[in-house]
Amino acid sequence: MKSRNNQFGETRSILVTKLQIPVNQANILPRPHLHNLLNHALDKNVIMVGAPAGFGKTTLVSEWVKTIQLPVAWVSIGLEDNEPETFLEYMLSALAIIDDKLGLKSRNLLYSPNPPVLEKIFQSCINEIAMFSSELCLVIDNFHMMNHPQIQQIFAYLLEFIPSNLKIILITKTENLPALKRLKYTGKMVKISKEELRFKGHEFKQFYHILKKLPLNELELQLLENKTEGWVISMNLFAQALAEDRSMLYEKDQFSGRHPYIYSYLIEEMFDYLDDSVRNFLLEVSILDELSCSLCEAVTLKKDAAEYLQLLFSSKEMIKLIPERNNQWFRLHSLLREFFYHQLDNKYQGNLVHLHRRAYTWFYTQGYISKAVNHAVQANDLDKATEYLWNLAPSLLKNREYNELAYLLNLFPNGWIENSPHLCIIYSWTLALQKMWENAHTYLAFVDRLILKMEASLYEKFLIELHVLRGYIALLEQKGDECIKHMTTAAKMLPKYSEFYHMGVEILSPEWNVLGSDIAFGGQLTSTCTLYGKLREIWKNSGLPIVGFGAVVLGEIYYEWDELDKVQYFSKRGMYIGKKHRNLGILVPSSLLYARMKRALNDVDEMWQVIQQLEDSITDRHWRTTIAGFKIKILLEEGRVDKAVKLMEKLEQMPATGMNSINQIRVLRASGKWTKALKRIEPLIKQVELENRLAICIELMILQSLIHFEQGNRSKAFTIINQAIRLGMKEGYLRLFLDEGTTMKKLLCDFQKIVSTDQAVKEYCSKILSKFQHDSIDEVVVKTDLSYLDDLTNRELEVLKLLEKGLTNKEIAEALFITVGTVKLYNHKIYSKLQVKSRTQALIRAKELRLIDY
């Protein structure tokens, strides 16, 4: 979505159709002279195809790129993409279509939990293109829409240091853009202008005779060419009108031929040949960017809107289907819509407010709140638009749709936000979640001023929101005392009336493991435990589910300290509160914490039951992504690499989360792609070190040491694990080491033998190893006497294979038409015969014995 002054850095999922080369109609008139012009222009690095709307720029380039031998990356830009991160995301995604490795490093930087500045990512992208094995072509359609200063700045950098193997084709309505100014004088760019794009002479004649099947004589052709000046959109419009009545060409002969006039004249001439009711319908729906039957009925008050849409669609000029909207939505041609709306605004201005009101009423009742806000602003019902956005903001913040919020806030007229306490609070939240603390406090100061003029009830309502938000901001800024001060005040002020008090939990807890985030001080366990102990006492009195969030954080801390009895208490408490209040920001992390505890206790069956129950009950996109990320880690621990890889592939198509990067490394490691994994780890460690994210840093170092150990590079492995232990021992981290299983145990055993000088490290290493005596994750007793395997029945082998597929006990029971109790009995027999204690151990043991395939 759109960006506001480059303050909103998150990205949302891209629209794949914007990366596809447009497919033109079959009856396109070949333009070989322009193809030759473009072919010769390939000697330069940049080709600019620049002309006003309607000159066939996109059609020409999309036809031409089919004829060249270079691989082509295509990006069709929209106004909603005028935001640096979004533009870069589309550009990198387009390059990936040529080769999924092209731009991979840059994409990883962009999707990392805390990406570097865009200039650094752009530098990385330039380097990757320069090292690509062949020449390639990047087409950017509608480049004129990318007028954001930062986009122009970084694109100018690309053009200045453009790799010799890269050819850029810019399709634009204007060349008056900062990124192109210097390029004009460097000799690197060739321009194809509207003069080259005009239809002239023989080509003009072919257009009407061959393409449009209109047998016009030479006089008529000359008259048309003089009037249209070879502007293809006007030629198309005239062709449609002439197909109905050729005499109109002689009746209208009083105009200058200037583009703006021709444009207005031709559209008006089209209107003259439309039925009055159709003309009025087009005027009224021109306020809409997309059309459906129900929406058009609501806006125009015409119950037969479906017939109008079908009539217009059959003309194949007025409206077109939107395929990605299940062929139930249409759109007006953008040029026609602009003109219709201009006509409506000039001649029927009194109707505009009523039309926009009908539109926002329909959109709001149908759940399209963003569009409702847009039309409410257009209707100048700013209070209604503010109300809609206030109700919508928590879910947008929770889903990290900052660009959407930026776009909606940008709709309001200048000065409105600063005088609206609702919008100031929304804006402050958005800024705070992107670590723009100073700007966030600026908008809170506006609220301080505004509430002084309010009546008592409203004053207290907004005062609560101010303390809640300042408390959360202090938490994000890792200012414990300030956080406690504001949260204490908010807890005394009937916080149940706060819109954001409990929603803050879902907004601030984006992952299944919160210890690596800002709200847990990056993994400083001792100070976090102290803070949340105090906060939990405060929240107990609030009567709100936020107390469950304190339970989640404390539970995770005690999990790292391997105090599993306390983990059980806090995770169950969080699950209870999360379910009771239907708060996913508490329910999901606490449930997954409970599952991790069960995993540590080797109760794998119950762990999977918890995960399955959670999946069955959650529909929220973000939290389903979070659960999937957790499952990948567990599948890898169980040795089910293929399943983890498939799930990772699905996850990469969903909105990015911070754990994605670590999971990708784990998948690479499990797949034996150690070199790639190490290349991913190194920049991440540097990044999290700068951000003081201790928990993530330790985890990455552990993975790095394990990979070196598996490669046989013991010296390197020992050096890194020594660093990880030094970091972990300061805060008492244990489970980060223990959860890595037997390979970690072997590494620590070997490492302990060579540690001689650092007694503290040696003692802490011994402490971790002593915990392995009681924690048997991934440990399987290997026996040489296999005679007992004869006792495995066919039914038990059948159950074993279903266990390997990841089925729950309930699913196995359904597959074999037996009860869940019978499945548990078979599990017990299998464990006993294989001499193991859990499902994970059974699968590992079965693979060793070739009872199931690796």
C-alpha cells in the first residue's frame, strides 16, 4: 500500500500479476520499425519509453520483449506501490522470476527481522546483478508513479552505477523525475517519445483497414489522422464510434487537434452515442476504482446494475474483468474513469457527496473498512472516517499493515490528524512500532493539548489511552521504570474502557517466542523477569487479559532456565486467560510454550495434540504463520526434513516473520547445505549484535557452531560455542543449548575436554551437560541385539508408518478405524519393543533399523 513520508517500512504480500508481462489482445498491429528502434537502443543501459497516457507504451514494450533473447523481469507499478520498501520488494521479486538466486541476498536483507537501511539493500542488489552470469532486462511500467523522494534517490544511485549487463526499460508518462535528470547527459539512455509512438501514414491506414476493419477512404483517413494526431487511444475511441455511425466524422469538424481537447471531445462524442441511462450510470460509478453488481446497485440505486455492467463489458472498451477477484468484479478503463469523474465533479457536483456516502455505507457493511474510510473522506464526513479508522486500526496494527494505515491517514486533509485525538493515537502507535519514538511522542503531545478542552468522560478515556500507549512505548524502549509508572496509572483508571490496553498484547507479541524481541529487552532474562513480575502484579488488578501476557513472558524465561514446573504453571495460566478472553496474542504463545515444555519432557504425543488443536481453532493469518514456523522447528528436531522443507516453502509465500530467517537456516542445515547456511548466519549475527538481541544472537551462534562441528571443523566450532556459552551463562540460558539434542551434547562433551583456562565456562558447560542426563530429547539407546524386532506385528508397523507421516493419535485412529485408546496402546507396545520413550525416539530408532525410510 501507499507510504506516508517514508515513515512506514513494513511490507505486505505482493500481487503476483504485477510481475507478469501483460498479455495483449490477439489483434495487435505489428510495429516492426519501433521494434528495430528498441533493438538498437539495447546498446545503451537505459531505454525510456515516455509519452502521455494512451500512446500504447505498455503494449509496444510487452510485445517487443517477447522477441528479444534476454531474460526479462517485469514490474507494473501502481500508485499504492509508491513506497520505498514496497517498490524494492517488487523489483527483487521480479528479478527472482529470472533466477530464484538472483537478488536472494538482498531479499533476505529486506525480509530480515530488522533490515538495514534501503541504500545498503540496493547496493547489495546492484552487486548481485553485476555478478549474474548473463545480460538481463528489467522493465518498470508506470515509473512516473514512483515519485517518492527516497525511491528517486536510490533509483538514481542504481542508474549512476548500473551494471554493464543490466538493461532497464522505463515506461513513464513523464521524464521530469529526479532519477532521470542526470542520466540525460551521460549518454547511457535512449528515449522513445510520443513522436515515435504516433501512428502515421501507412501504419495509420493499416490500423483502421486491417485491425478495425473500417473501409475508410483516403479523405476520411486524412481527416482522422489530422484530428487524432496518431494518438492510439483516441484512434480506438473513434473506431468504436465510427462503427456505429460513419457520418459523425463529417458532422464534427471544429476542433484544434490539441491533446487535451481531443481527449475531452472524443469522450464526449462517445457519450453522445450512449443511452442517457448508461451515461448516467458511468458517471455515478466513476467514483469507484472497482465495480461489482451489489456495489453499483447501492451507489446508483439501480436494481438492474448487473445489466449495465454486462452491456458495458460486451463493448470490450468500457470496462474489464478483474481476474484475481473471481471474475465478479470489473474496472473502468483508467482514462475513461478519470474523465467521467471529471465530468461528474464539474457538472453534477451536488451528487458527489451522496454517491460517496452510499459507497462508504456499502463498503462498511460488507467489511471493506479501508475503502469505507476512503469514501467517507471523499464525502467530507471526516468524523465518520475517523470513527471507521479508529475501529480498524487495532487489527491493522496487529497484522503489521503499516502501509495501509499510512495510506488511510494520508487521505485526511492537512491539519485534521493533529486536531483528532483518535488519529493522533493511531499515528503514534504506528510510529512507535517502527521505533520512531520521537515522532510518536510528538503526536501524543498533540493529544495532551486536545484533551484539555474535553468533557470529563472523554478526558479520562483519552488519558487512559495516553498512559497505555506511553507504557507500551516505554516497554519497547526498554525503560522499565517508566513503563511501570504508566501501566500503574492506567490500571487505576478503569482500563477496560481502553481500546488498546488488551489489544497491545497482540500488537506487541508477533512471534511464538517473545524473548528475542524488544518487549523482552532482547533476551535479558534477569531484568525482564524483574520487570514482568512487577507488571503482572499491576495487571492482576486490571481485570483484563493482559495479565496473561505477563504469564507468557515469565513462562518463557523459566523455560530458558529449565524450571519446567514453573513453565507448566505460567503456560497453563496463559492458555486459560487467552481462551477466556479470545486473545490470540496470549493464547498462541502460551500454547506453544506449553508444547515446548511437553517436548522437553518427551511427551511428544501431547505436544502434537496441543499444536493440532491450536491449528484447528485459529484462522488468523498471522498466527497461523507463527504456528507453522514453530512446527518447522519441531519437524526438523524429529528428523522429518522433507515435511519441514515443504512447510517452509508454504511459509515463504506468507507474510514474513522474524523466525523465518532462523528456520531457513535450520532447513539448510538439516538438508546438508552447510555453506549456504553459514553465509546466512554471519550477517544475521552482526545485525542482532548491533540491536542487542541476546537470545537470537546465542541461538544463531549455537547453529553456527553445530554446522562447523558437523563439517568436521572442530576448532571453529569450539571457538564459537565458547562465545555462545559466555553470552548464555550471564543470563542463565540452558534450553537454547538443550533443545538442540544429541549433536549439541556431543559437541559440548568434546569441547569440555579442551577447555582448561576458563573455569567459569567449563563449569557452565558441565551444568548444561548435567541437564542432558535428565533431558533425553533426540537420545536413543542403540542396541545390537535386534531379535526383539520379530515381535513387531504388521499392525504395529502400520501404526509406526503413520506416526512417521506426522498423524496425530486421532488421525491414526480414523485411518485404521480403531479407537484413540487402541492407538495409544499400540504406541506403548512400539515404544517398549524399540526400547525408547517417545514418538521422536521411536522414529529415529525405526530409521536406524530401516523399518521406515529416511
